[in-house]
Amino acid sequence: MKKKKIILICSDGGHLAQILELKDMFLTYDYLIVTEESPATLPLKEKYNIKYLKGRSKGQKRNLSFIYSLVVNAFLSLKILIQHFPKAIITTGSHTAIPMCLLGKISGAKIIWILSYARINSRAFSADIIYPFADRFIVQWPGVQKFYKKAIYLGGIY
């Protein structure tokens, strides 16, 4: 039987660490990890099925460089979606996942957003953008449900 295709997309760092905690899914599905290209993520290519998007300088928010990286990553995400064509896109955020989730939703993929473990009692800008479109919105702390009414609390990934 053919395995269902999924894409797990996230920024590097802690968001990626959370995705890698879902590695049991890698056996069940035809998975593809998509993250930012950086010196820390390049060695993962030896162990995982992975593709890279353009990274951004840390600290960038809502400025021209941020918008530029979103546009570039939208084109890269479209190419990846055409190649892998997933049934679902699972993400722990952040900004890197926005184009993939929006384009994936348009193409019929289910969107599952897992709010970062670091979000104990606050909103996330990228999550706010995807929240209205997400098929499932999962939080890892019960206190965050006050910000996201349709969120499901399932405990932490760790």
C-alpha cells in the first residue's frame, strides 16, 4: 500500500527540534521535511528526506528583507508542493511556513499548525496569519487556548 504524503515545514532552531520529535511519523508517511537552509540544517540531509528554503537573518520582522524572503520562499514552496503534492502539511511555525501553508491550502492539503512549545502565554504573528485557514490548530500549553478559540490542547511534543 502506498504511504500518504506529508510535508513537515518549519523554521530552523527550536521549531525544527519540535518537528524532529515527530520522527515516528516518518515511518508511517511518505514525509518531506522543509526548513531553512543554514549551517545547522545542512547535515540533516544525510539522515532525513529534507529540502531547504531561503533563510533570513535573525531579528528581521515585517521589513523589506522579510517580505523578500517570503516571496522567494513562496516560489520555492510552490515548486516543492508540485514535486511532493502532500495530503497534509504539518508545521510548528514560524514565518517559513506561511507561504507553504497558504499554497498548500489552495491545492487541497490539510493544514495542521502546532503552536511552538515556547508560546506559553502569548500569540504568534505567523500563527495568527494561518489560524483562520488551519484544519487543526494545536497548542502545547492550555493557557494559549484563550487566544485561539478553536485550538486543541494535546500537551507538549517534548
